[in-house]
Amino acid sequence: MSALDIIGVRKRYGTVDTLKGIDLSLDSGEFLVLLGPSGCGKSTLLNIIAGLAEPTGGDVRIDDRSVVGVHPKDRDIAMVFQSYALYPNMSVERNIGFGLEMRKVPAAERAEAVKTAAKILQIENLLERRPSELSGGQRQRVAIGRALVRNPQVFLFDEPLSNLDAKLRMEMRTELKRLHQMLGTTVVYVTHDQIEAMTLATRIAVMRNGQIEQLATPAEIYERPTTLYVAGFVGSPSMNMLDAHIADGVARIDSSDVVIPLPYETSAKGRPDQKLVLGIRPESLRLASDGEAPAFEANVEVVELTGPELVISATVGQQRITASLSPKSDIQAGTRRRFALDADALHIFDKETEKRL
Amino acid sequence: MERRSLTATIFIHAFALLLAAVIVAPVIWLFVMSISSTADLTAKPLHWWPETVDLSRYTRLLTAVANTEGAAFVAALFNSLRVAGMATIAALLVAIPSAWAVSRTPTVGWSLYAVIATYMLPPVALAVPLYMALAALGLLNTVYGLALVYLTILAPFTTWLLKSGFDSIPREIESAAMMDGARLDQILRLITLPLAAPVMATAALFAFLLAWDEFFYALLFTSDLRAKTLTVAIADLAGGRVSDYGLIATAGVLAALPPVLIGLFMQRALISGLTQGGVKG
Ligand SMILES: Nc1ncnc2c1ncn2[C@@H]1O[C@H](COP(=O)(O)OP(=O)(O)OP(=O)(O)O)[C@@H](O)[C@H]1O
Ligand SMILES: [Mg+2]
């Protein structure tokens, strides 16, 4: 059963098209992450779902009921804001219970619900405090608690972790995942952090300039990005993009004599001299053993040990390439080495359309 | 700066003291005058501190016996309280909704600037139209008429002050309350107004002071005990054939008391910091 449908939603601000036709359909219990750079319209879309903004065109359906024009409080949704938006003049307890208070839930029942939510979030000992007396992580929990007690059909999160430091962020990420597994509520979650997206989502919508570039599971986004943009956005270090062209049924990397064999269907469809971009994830490269193919030579320029991996910066012809190897690899800067890759680790894009071939 | 030379420290303290003296000296002199006998005030050379403390002027001014300076002064005191109080309350009642509306709807912000622009006119330019309007309404020489005139001065000013106060309250907090199911009046009553309390108190205090100290319109639009305010009454004291400077000083001290008391009373509300902690760290 679909819990949330977004059908051809558009939004204009003045003369600017902020959303240019968004289509999404979420099953009950899904965790959808809207991933994209700043200004691509993620918050706008979330606000439209929440009812804080109205779409210029299209339809939003929650539980198969159109909610366009419906007041936010009647949409059966709860939202966690990026800035937390707690009520500074109220205790944590009242903050969490405010939604129930406004809906005239009896005090005893309310107190019970607040207690349950506080227990889940481990903030039972903070209920008497004011928001100003809490740390960032605790405020975040209160904000989540406020959404939690309402037991809504859909949870909306707008970059809830972006104000936290790296360590706390990781903890809260795990916590959110645990919470979702426990409650099974449908979630729409906005972030521009690809790690958050990969770890939390059941599906990711990668957005760009008010459009969805790809909507797929995290694994698929990582393994089969459909456009150059998605390929470059997901993964760290980001995917190597080598300019190449088709020559005699193989791909020749520009400004070098390196050739890489293409899968049959690509070379059959490709025009001679067609411009390509070869995407190779840094982690799918390895040092080649003798005679291994496909492989290519590169000048190793910088070797950096990050801890779990050894990040190599090298050049192939005039183009830069990054490889992330096992930390025990025997490799020095200033040498020329051969790197191998698996044929199925090659992502081939058309340079003009930027689409996967 | 952590490390400072001794001379610099002395220098800074000396100047701080000097500044304080310059600010406080007139007030102290006013008070000393009010408790000095006429002989002390007219003595040559001047006595900086009176030989005998003379409180008779305070009793003279605060008497209710009819047809005395005291009766006129007390009537003016109450007139001032009523005019300034009414004008302040009315100004806040007008300013709170309009400031909130302008703060939350940037597209109508120009209207506030249009109103503020009328503020630039000198009072004398408006004196005649206002006089005629009050005359037509039969409100000349009444506290209500004067309060109405003051409202036109106070409302733009308080609206503008409150708008910047509302601007500093994140809209997301109101959005959150909206999603929590609060009606507009609940959002304002339970969240926005409590958060804006410090700036509302500041606006009220300044509005009250502005109305309390106003002289020009009060002089034009009032003529006797029924509506004359303190500023006019004090001017009357100074305008007699023989001016008792001590009496004027006493009236000055008494006139300063109500705003000071109100300021002290509102001090708690003026302390801001209530808005912190709702958003971000
Ligand atoms: N109320 C508004 N009026 C005019 N333009 C707006 C308004 N709200 C958003 N926009 C524009 O719409 C675009 C998308 O904004 P949005 O807030 O959705 O971005 P975002 O993807 O959430 O970015 P971020 O990651 O920075 O939060 C921006 O270019 C912004 O300038
Ligand atoms: Mg945003």
C-alpha cells in the first residue's frame, strides 16, 4: 500500500522553477532519503509534503488521500526541522507533549506518551529542563521526541543531523536507523550527506536542480548510477571520471595510449569516435599482478594513509585518477605502476548526454 | 586585552568616572536643589549642599487642597499617567498584530516604511490638522484626545521595534507549532508573544517615556486641570512672575519617579535570553 504519493509536483517562486515535476511513490514503512546539493529543492519538496508550502502544480497524496490545500495539522505527519525549532519557553516535557496538548489529549494519557517517547530516546532525566539547558544532541532528541509522540503516518526530517559534530552525528544516525526498524513508520529524510543517505535509506532520490536524477535503492545508486551526476555525487573518494572515446571497438583514454576493452553491447551500439566518460570507483582499482588485464599504467604522485585505506593520486596521460588500496599495499610516490580493474566495475557514460550507456 | 599597563588602567577608570559624573551630575543637582531652602539656593557663593534639608516643597506639591500649586501638580501627574498609560496600551494593541503581520509577510513590509516615513514630519507641521481634527471630535483639552494624538506617534515606533523583535524569532518555531496543531491564536499566545516579551517590554517602556516627556502637543491641545500634563504643569511653574527654582526642581524629581519605577518594575521582563535554545546550538 502506498503511504505517500507525489505526482508531478512543481513549485515556482516568482520566475524561478524550484521544483520541475517530481514523481515519487512510497510504500508504507519505507525510508526515503532526498539527497542533493544545497539549493536543489529538497526542503521545498519536504515543505510541500508537510503543507508549509503549496505546490504550483501536481498532487500530494498521503494514504491515498489528496492533501493539497489541507492544513499541516490535518495531514497526519510530523516534522523534525534542521534547526530543531523547539519552543524555548517550555520545558522538554511540554515541548514533546505540545502536539498532544493541542489535540486535547487528556493530561494523564499525554504524560504517559511523553514518558514512552522519552524512554525510547533516553532523555527521561531531561524532561524538566528548558531547551537552552540542553546540548545539541539532546535538543535533537527532543525534536525527534516531539514528532514521535504523535505517532504520525509519515515522518519528515529536514537535515536533522547537520548541526551535530561528526561523532554525535554517527551515533544519532545509528539511533535513527534503530528507531525506524523499531517503529516501521514511513520516513522522508532530507540530507546532502551521502553517507547518511547510503546508511539510512531503503531508497534514495538523488535530486538536482529541482528534478529527481535517480530514484533507487542505495546499492543500485552505488553500483549502477544512471547519470554522471549521480555517479559523482555518491561515493567517497568520489568516482574517477576519465574522458575517453571509442576507437576500434575499445575505449581509448584521451591524451594517453591506454585502451580499455568495452563490453560487447556498448561497443556494438557506440559510434566510432563517440566521446565517453569512463567512471571507475577508487575502491575498485587494485595493483595489477603480471599480465593481468584490463589494466593501465599510471604515474603515482601522492600516497596518503587515511587509516583503513591508502589513497593514491596518480595521472593517466593528462588526467587525474584516485585509487583507494589496502593500507598494506607496497607503493611509493614518484613511481609508475600498473592498476587493474574488473570489467564489471567500469561505468560507461556518454559524454554529451551524461547518461549511462 | 589581558595585560594592560597601570597608566592605561588609571586612564580608563578616570574617563569612566568622568563620563558617569557628566551623566549623573544634573540629576544630583536637581535633587539637591529640590531639598535646599531658598536661602541656600540664592546664597553667594553657592552652597553645594544645603545647611538644612528642606522637604517643604514636596509637601507643597503633593497636596490635594484645592486651588493650590499642589492641586494643579497632582492633577497633572494623574493626567500624565492616564495619557501615557492609555497611549502606550493602545499603541501595543495596534503594534503587536501589525508588527507580527509585517514580520511574517515580507511582501507587505513597504507599508511599515510608508508609515515610518510620516514620522519624519516635524510635529509642528501636523499641529494645525490635528488641532482641527480634535476640535471636530470634541476632544480638545481631554486626556483621550491627547492619548489619541500620542497613539499616532507611538504606534509606528512600537510597530517598528516589535517587528525586529518578531524577526528574531525563527519562523520554523511557528511552523512546528502549526504542525503540532496549534491555532493561530494559540501560536501567538503560547509561543510567539512569550518569546517576544523582552522586546514588548522595551517597546512599552520607550513608548511610555515618549508620551510622558511629550510637551509640544500637550501644550497646544490642553488648557486646564482636566487635561494638562506634567510637562505643561512644570512649564507653568517656571512661567510665573517669580520662579522658585527649588519648586521646579522638586517637580522635576517627582516627574522622573514614575518612569523610573516602571523601568525597575519591568526590569525582569527586559532581561532577554528567553528566546535562546529553541534553534541550533
Ligand atoms: N520562500 C522562497 N522564496 C523564493 N525562493 C525560494 C524560497 N524558498 C526556497 N527558494 C529557492 O528555492 C531553491 C531551493 O531551496 P531549498 O530550500 O528547497 O533548497 P535545499 O535543497 O533545501 O537546500 P539546502 O541543502 O541548502 O537546505 C533555492 O534556490 C531557494 O533560493
Ligand atoms: Mg534545506
